[in-house]
Amino acid sequence: MSSSSSRPENPSALRERFIRRVSADTPFYRLFNHLPDLAFFAKDAQFRFMCASQRFMDRFGIADESGIVGKNDFDLFPVRLAENFRRDDEEVLGNGKAKLNIVELFFTDQGIPDWFVTNKLPLVDAKGRVIGIMGTVQSFEGKKQVLQPYLQIDRALAYIREHFRTGVSITELAQIVHLSPRQLHRKFVETFGASPQAFIMKLRIQAACEALQKEAAQINEVARDLGFCDQSSFTQHFHRHMGMTPLNYLRQFRLRRT
């Protein structure tokens, strides 16, 4: 019988046979290494990273994939950020549904806070069981169309990113975006679920978490660099947001590193 008259192969079977032939040394996700501002990761059902693109690993100074396999978000991120990521992961694993266009605040490789868009999808085995999560992370600049509601106060965010360490006047911030302080407050609550003051404080605390993870970090220096009037005030705000003192956070992080 000629090939033209033979029955075409089932597409699913054709794809499965091809996938089985692909070597583990040439994973598809390495394509993400060549896409600017886009990073890829995958985790197993225990929330451990199983693979990641180089762009994702660069954020943590990890040169080889073996350096990230087996780690989880709590090994890499400040506790509060890791808790947020874990909640999203648990939801995807629990219901098997994708979570798309999650807007989150990260720090760039240069230590500058910026907005990123994360997509998470379930990973399933041959029997359709959810066995993990795969996802992408893209920068604010790389996906502005997703962030249209945020662009109304884009100038305010840009100003905050530049000045949150030295103090931001809400009145001055409102003038920059040509809104009254009340209108600015309403925009922030609608967009972020928090007032401008709460948003800025959250950013300062996240920056503090990043700073406290550096070797030889000193709490009083971190407090001063982030514009707190004294170490006592810093400790009070840090405890309110993180559920622990800066000293306990510092000890906990160093313990995880040893």
C-alpha cells in the first residue's frame, strides 16, 4: 500500500514518540536562554526546582543548573516573597489550573525593585496527574500590555523605585502624577490593595530582606541605609511585616546557608 493511501498516524502518538526520542541533554526550555527578559522554571510536587533557564539562575548568581535543582523558594527568596510564591504553587497543584499574568514585585540583578509578570501552569504525567509546576517570569518592560491598570500610576512607581530608600513625600508624589493625595490613595488601593504609604513601607522591608541576606550585613546599617529614623523603628516595622525581628531573620537566613 502506498504512503499516500495509508492511514495517518494518531497525532498524540506521533508527538509522544518524538518526545521520547529527545535526549535529556537537549531540553526544550533551553530556548528560553535566548529570549531577552523572559525566564523559565519548573518545580516538582514538593515545590523543589527541577530545572530553570540561565536567565532565571542568573538572578541568584547560579552558573550551573545543578546549583538550583532541589532548592525551593525559601532557599532563594526572602520569606515573605517565598510564602506568596508557595501559595500560588499550592493552588496550581491543587486544582490543576493555570495562574496567568500574576503581577509581582521582585528585585533585579542590580538590586532595583521592579514589576514582573509570572505565569504558572501545571505539569502532568502520562496519566494526566499533576506532578509539578512550570512557569515563566517576564519583566515589566517586557510585558507592559499586561499591566495597563498599573500604567496610570507608572510615574509614581518610577519615582518610588528611585527614592524609597531616602523617603517619599505623598504630597510630592501626588503632584508628580497630577493627582490629589486622595485620588492617589484611591488609585493605589484599587491597583495594589494598599495605600501609597503601606506600599512604600512594604518595598522598604523587602529591600531590607535583600540587604540582610548579604554577607556581613549589619542591622543598624541596613536601617540607616533604608531611611529609618533609628534601629528601634526599623525593628518595629520589620516585625509587623515579616512576623520576626531583623535579628531573628538574619539568624534564620544564615542558618539556612550553613
